[in-house]
Amino acid sequence: MQKVEKFKAAGLKRADAAADIDIINRYAVRELKPDDVFCFSVVLCDNDIDRDLERFSDQALDTMARLFEGKPMISDHCWSSERQIARLYRLAVETAEGKTRDGRPLRQLVGCAYTVRNDQTQPTIDAIEAGILKEVSVGVAIGKCTCSVCGGAFNWIACENGHEKGAEYEGKLCAGVLEDPLDAYELSFVAVPAQPGAGVIKGARDVQSAFSVLLGADLSGCSGEAKALLPKLQAALMSGEEKAKRAKIIEDNKRFMKG
């Protein structure tokens, strides 16, 4: 299982406090009035290939529309109640204008979020309205990543059948397809996007916990395991652009060896 964080953008269109107040009140302890809340719309993610050469499957988007209902919106993926900003209350997958990088119909996961109007939230509301707080990131647990060329399981840069991210096979760009969402954690405002028009970062809650243990442990008797982990650490430190360049070099070398 991997926790994937995909970035998109927040806006003010379509979310309507007056029309949506009954939905919003499903999550409130006391009954709220339309004037009590500030609502905004969010494009959480889409099915296009991102700068890490990965994409969500259409089925993954449909599942996430259900999983993100009622989930919190926070700041910078900081999991504390003090950083909680808003709550998602209505989501749907919509067909957008244009095509994906590999020519498929572009589909977006769109949601609405609300926060209470008061002195504490007003600076955040002002920043959203001014377009300063705009980019967002979804944190979701993904069950598997498969190859867009053959459907094989991906292990970082290449799939089990040797297809590498960023390389083309018979005119088809190889990318990792994120499938089988298991859980949705949160939606965050972030500063730096990496997806085209938004952004992407990668992480894993269970992996983060493992690293916390490893960093405090004596690994002197685990040289074999450390060597096995090293290639993954090196791959994790590479940007999407570096991965694409590496994949191209490997493919060029293969063509050269074949003569």
C-alpha cells in the first residue's frame, strides 16, 4: 500500500452555501446557516500523466469520489487538529475539456469544501478569495501501481516486464497507473505543485512510520537489507524529470546494443 498525494487547485465556482447547507449540516454538530459558512470548489486530481510519470485510472477517480466524502482539509499535510481548515462535502468525477497527455478523455475529481466564518478563519478565506491559497494535494492510500503498456506491477522506475517510465513502446508512453484506492486521508493546501497545472508528491504513512524506526535503530547487522533498499532510496531522491532522462538513456543503450 502506498500513500499518494496528488495536487490540483481550489476555486470559488459552483460551491454554493445556500444550496448546499443541508449537505453541510450532515457534518455539523449545531445547525449552520448559509451565512455561517464559506464554500469553495476544488479540483482534487485527474487522470492525466503527471511529472512523476504516473496517473490515476478512471476507476480510481470514481472510487476516490466516494472515499473523500466528509474528509478534512488541512495545511501542508500536517496531521493535527490545529491545522484543519475545512471539510469536503460533495464530490463528483467530471469530463473536462481537452485530452490527457496520451490522448484519453480528460477526467477530473471535483469537490466542494466548507469552513465556518469567524475571526480565526477570515485570513484563510481572504487568501482563498485572493488566489494565494490555491494549490491542493490529496493524500490517498493506493493499492497498486501497474504499467500502462502491459499491465504488469511497477517497482519504482520499471515494471516486472522491463517497461520503464518515460520510455515509448510502439508509440505508447509508459507510465505508472495508480489503481485500487484503499482509503482517503485528507486534502491539503500546499505551496509547490508538481502535476501539470498543479503538483504531485509521493509518500506513505506506513513507510514514514518504518523510516522513523529505521532512523533510530542499529543497522550494523543488516547490510544485506540495506543494500537491497539502496536502489529504492536513490530512485526516491530523483525528480520526475531525472527519472524520465534515466529511462531514455537506458532505452537508447538497449537500442545501441541491438545494433
